[in-house]
Amino acid sequence: MALAVGALLALLVGLFGTVVGLDRERAFYTTAMIVIASLYALFAVMGGSSQALILESLAGAIFIAVAVAGFKSSLWLVAVALAAHGIFDFIHAAIIANPGVPNFWPPFCLSYDVIAATYLAWLLKSGRVAATRI
């Protein structure tokens, strides 16, 4: 269920951004990636684990750095960061013990990230969104 809901929500958010015109701004998917990268740290705070907070913050900083680099150079980096975060969701529990992560979150976030990355890649490939600054 979490996989389906994450995928559907990513598609709906992407379509909404396109229809409304929000994704014409380079910051739309970059900001989404920054928020996505921050949520595991939020879960660490909710779970009361300082160690998880440190590890989640370090991991999140990597994804945020790639998103910012993509914003400044090519949105293809943002698409890669989204897809990579989906992989991170898949292996997260094996690398970081975070007691605040809800059981549904990793599969939900995995499907959201992969579909969002795919949608952004389609926008970039089709030329609907420019990969680099004009």
C-alpha cells in the first residue's frame, strides 16, 4: 500500500507542478529534494536518538549538497539525487538505526523518490523543463 500511495502522490505532485507552472522554476524539484533529505532527521528527533540525528544529518547533507549543485548547474543532478535517495530508502534500515522512522516510510519514500526522479527526467528529456540555467 505504501508503495502505491508514494508513487501516486509523486505523480500527482509532478502533474500539479506542471499544470500550475511551478516546475518552470528551477527551485521546484530542488526544494522537494531538500525537504525529502531532511525528513529522516525529523524522524530521529521524534525517536529521541542523538546518534541517529547525527547520522541522518550527515546523509541528508550529502543529498542537499547534490540538490544545490544541480540547482546551480544541471537539474539532471537533482533527478539523480532523487533516484539515489530512493536507493537510500531501500537500504536505510541496514545502515542507520532510527527509532523514529514509521514502518511505512521507507517503501513510501522509495516509490515517491523514484517516480519523482522519473517524472523530472521525462520533463528534462522532453525539453519541457530546461536542465541548465538559460
